[in-house]
Amino acid sequence: MAPKSFQTVALMPIIFGLKNAAALIRKGEAHAKANNIDPANYLTARLHPDMDDLCYQVYRFTETAKHIVERSNPSAPTISLTDDEKTFSELLARIQKTLEYIESIEVETLDGREDHEVVLHLAKHLPKGPAEVRSTVFEYVLRQAHPNFWFHVTTMYDIFRHKGVPLGKTDFLNGAGLIPVKWLGANV
């Protein structure tokens, strides 16, 4: 079915992503408990010394999710996220807060805003220093926000996999069971 609104294009993948990310975290937490692994072993893990840890990945993808709304329509309602969550339950609460916010956004909040301008001021720690990027809301969502969201969800997934949590592509794509699946194999 074709999208009926820009709001659907902008937010539906994010809603699915947030729900599946929460399922990944719950599976990581369950794996830690079942194997007597200190949760900090996962929460502070990173893929490379110059990359940020698992908690940071959750901070960034939830922040990116809320920014889709706020940057697309500066007069939209907003929420505050503090980047101080340090436990599985705190990270799950952050995702839930973000999800509730995203799901509360009315179609009218984003529809019709596609051609408005978004100006991003990017971080000072970039190799060439601070930068400014201008685009339409539509371009921002498709070229910057969605890829950034998925980068951080994927990095969180990869950290869990790197630490031995038994996750697979199905967990990433449908960990929350949002896509109905009719299993046809005998070994189901």
C-alpha cells in the first residue's frame, strides 16, 4: 500500500525501528541474566575504542527520532531526553518515551512541511570542523535522519552480536513481531 502522507513516510519506519530496538535490548538483557553476565559488559561495550558505547547508540537513535518531528515542524510539541540512562530498564523507558511521543504526532503536524527548509549545524568534532547543511524537510528525513537513525540502531545491534547475544536478521527486522509471518517450514 502506498503511503498516504509524509507523516507516514517520515515516522512509520521510526516507530517500527524503536519497537524492534526495544526487543533487541530485552533480548540482550535476558541473555545477560541467563548467563550471569554483568549488564555493564553490554551497556558500556563499543565496537572500537574510538566509537561510543551501547548506551550512546540508544541516546542517538532516540534523539534522531524526536528530531524528525522537531526539525520538520519547529512549532510541534517536543520532549526532553537527558542522555543519562545507564541500565537496560532506563534505556527501555527512554525508547518508550520516544515511541509515545512519535506515535502522538498528528498527520497535520508534518504533512505539507516537505518543502520547508531545515538547517542543521553539525558537530565541531567533524574532521573539517563545524558544518551547516541546508535541505528541504523531505530531503532531511530521507537523506539524513533515517540513515542516522538506522546507523545507531545497527551499531547497537552489532555491539550485542559482538558480545555474543544470539541475535539474527529476523530480530533486527521483526524482533517486536510487528510483521505477520506465516511459517511454512516443518521445523517451526
